[in-house]
Amino acid sequence: MSALIIDMKIIVADKIAEAGVTALKNEKDFEVIEAYGSTQDKIKELMLNAHAIIVRSETKVTSDIISSSANLIAIGRAGVGVDNVDVDAATERGIVVMNTPGGNTIATAELTFTHILCAARPIAQAYTSMKEGKWDRKLFAGSELYTKVLGILGLGRIGSEIAKRARAFGMRVLAYDPYLTSDRAKALEVEQVELDKIFSKSDYITIHMPKNDQTLNLINAESISKMKDGVRIINCARGGLVNESDLIDAVKSGKVAAAGLDVYDEEPLSKESKLRDVSGIVLSPHLGASTKEAQVSVGLEIVETIKLALKSNMIKNAVNMPSVDSNTLKVLRPYINLGEKLGSVLQQISNTQIEKLQITYWGKIVDLDAMPLTRSIQRGYLKRISGDDVNDINAPHLMKRLGVSVDIIKSNTEIDYNELIRVESTTKKGESFCVEGTLIGKNNRPRIVCVNGRDIDSSLEGHLLILENQDIPGIVGMVGTMLGEFNVNIANMSLSRNTVGDNAITILQLDSILEKNVMDKLIEHDAINKAYLVVL
């Protein structure tokens, strides 16, 4: 009996729901290693030849660990935040980082509202007092949520769920979110306002935004000074969104009547943290996703995400590349193939350092999320430069490292095709190169329809010899004869010129690659202005 061949090795570094682990083990092509509580050195050792690693918040997926596996394809975070993953290092190596944004939505929303209620009615403080044998009814008088104003910073999944609950309590809800549409705001029955209005009008403020350069310390002494006296502040999103020192001062001064925190600048929270000494701040130890239901949901979600990435090359919930739903991907797939080929053709005909890549889309592509298509064009352009290491994940990073800016244009101007993609490069010397392509027929065959401003129609397969030549008699015969002398067969030929006597373009699809000496001989001919050999 032959030994079982394990195709893919998956490290589960932190404890996830048993149902999720079982689902992984039931896949015959997976070798699953449970490594709960392992040291960083042990994880690094286990990562040798691993294809994926699943973590929660305990294990740190550092650059060192990422580089320890030559086969690593995916990193899965069973949760939302990826602070414990070196996303930049993963992106540079073309490794997708995925999280589970949906699994703990309800759990986090309910915890947030628990903190809102605790800010309104000091239950936690009253409980402590009661355990001490006291009966201080007047000391723990609270306020009602009814008719109060709740300001929500960030109206994504969790913020939206909080808005629904706040409306049920009879609260007026203000929302600040740069990406919130007016239709979505209307559907949720919230008022879409600017940030300063949230600060000045809200009785309660809860924040649900990612941590980045724009949101770090968003709630600080300056923003608190714009708020109502007696405002209540809640943060169950990410540590660092609220300046902890400024919040302590504001609660002590009475400017902020109460606060609730589930996340902190550093976790676990230090025993010496001054936050522990302020009775008006209710603290919980990062419990946002800590419900039985959420843990099962998150565990199953990350497992399904990893399975799709490894077995079907379908990316969901990626933090370092766009995720596209299956229906959109189905529509985009033939264009992605076309885009990669156009990117490769452009690189091979320019074959020099460029400083700008401009991509223009026409047709129904304009109405789709074209980011995967844009990445495929960049991948095609970089393929002969960066080799097999380039993929959709690291292509934008590699372009940036080469000093190439990428501009995207979606055009509604009239064209001769239903859909069209133009890819144009500009070199540091100001030279421009351009190719255009479309899909033809029921089978969506990729075609190149323009090269450097000259219309033509040619296949995008195999070996292409592209000639820019003078429009004079005998050129076709000369080229055919020369290729025949070197035993190179022509599969297809396309010819084009803009006007009689103008420069013409010829594309020949060849059955084999041309040797350099043949290319040199072609270029030596007086009527041949430029010659490019493109291999697809």
C-alpha cells in the first residue's frame, strides 16, 4: 500500500472552534497541525513547507515566520484585527492575509451596546458597592437612553447593527463615515453628518473605524473639548483610536461623564495602568468576539476562507488585496486574462524603465469593481521582470517599489467595441507605448486591436512578431522569405496602416520563437523601423 501523499500543510497556531478544525481535517488533501500555545521558535520550525497558518490574537506572524516557509500561500486571522500579522511582509512575498469580518459582528455590537448601557446606568460600579455591603441608591443614579443622541463613527457592519439597536431604544442616531451613501443612511434611519457635528451634538459617542494614520488618537483632548459636557465615550473597536491619557483626564474633570473600553493601546492591559483607577471608566478585557456563537462562526468562516484560497484560488475577506464576490469574478475572469496579456505585451514592446502606467476601461467594465483586473495588468507587466514571484497580491507593491505610478480611468466616451482596455506606459525620457485589447466572440477570445496608435486585429497567443515598417511594396514578401530561410513558420498575419504611404504595422503569429540573429537581420532592413518579439 502506497503512503498517503499530503498536498497541503496547515498550521493552526491558536485555538479555534473545534468544528472548524474538524472541517479542515476532513479535507483529504490537507495535513492539519494543531500547535496551540507554541513558542515563536516552535511556530517557525513548524512553518517549514507550510501552505497556510491560522491564528487568533496570541501568535505573532512576524516577517521572520513568514519567510520561514517557501510554500506559504495564505495567513488566516480568526477575527477582525490583524495587528499580530506583518501584513507588509506578507504582501511583499505575495501571501494573502485574510480575516473574518462577519463572524463576530453581532457579538461586538451587543458588547458595545452593553457598554453604552453601563455608561448610562452605572451597573458595574453599583455591583462593586453592593459586594462591599453598601446600599448607595443616590450615588448610582443614571440617565435614560430615550431621546438621547448617539454618534457613531464608522457605519460598517458593527456600526450598522448598533444603529438598529439604538433606534429601538428611541435614540437619535448621527453617523460619520466617509464611505456611507445617502441611500444606506436613509435605510438605517441615521443622520449623515460631518465629524465635528458628531462631537458637538452627541450625548454618547461610539467608534467603529479601522486604526490607521487618519484615525489614530481620533478621540483626544482637542476633539473632547468640542464635545458636550457630560458626554459618554465607548471604544470596542481598536486600541489607539482613543487617547487613553486624555480620556482619563476628561473623566476625572467631569467633561466626560463615563466611558467604556474593551480595547487598549497595549494588550493585555498593564496592572499598573491608570485606567484601572478611574471609577467612571468601565473596562472589559477585549471581549468583543467572546461569545460561543461568535467563536464557532469565526472558526468556521476562517476555515472556509482558507479552503477556498488553497483549493480554488478564490480570495475572500483579504486585507491586502481586493476581495470579489463569485458573480463579479465570473464576469471579470475573461477580462483578467486579457488584461494580463496586454500588460505583458506592453512591457515587452517598451522594454525599458517606465515611470507611469495608465489604464483606461470602456464598456461594462466601468460598472464593475475593476481592481482585480487592474492587478492582473500589473502582474502581466511585471511577469518578465519579477518572474514567478509576482502575483495579484504583491504586484501593486512591486510597481511602487519600481517607482511606477498607476492611474486608472473609467471612460464613457464612444468606442468601436463593446468593451475595451487600453494600457499605456510613459518612460522617464517621455516616450509613450500603448496597446489596446478586447474580447471577441462567444468564447471571449482575447484580441489586440491597437499598438502604439495603429489599429490592427490580432490574436494574443504564442509568439508574436510585431513590426512597425514603411508602407511600401515587398515588405510582406521580404519578411516571409527571411523567416522561411530560418525555418520559422507563420501561423497568422495581420496588417494595418492608417493612410497610404504612412508607417504600417504588421503582427505575425509564429509557431516558434525567433533567434536573436533573425531579429537583428530584420531590424537591419531599411524599411523596418521597429521590431518587437512578444512571448505570451
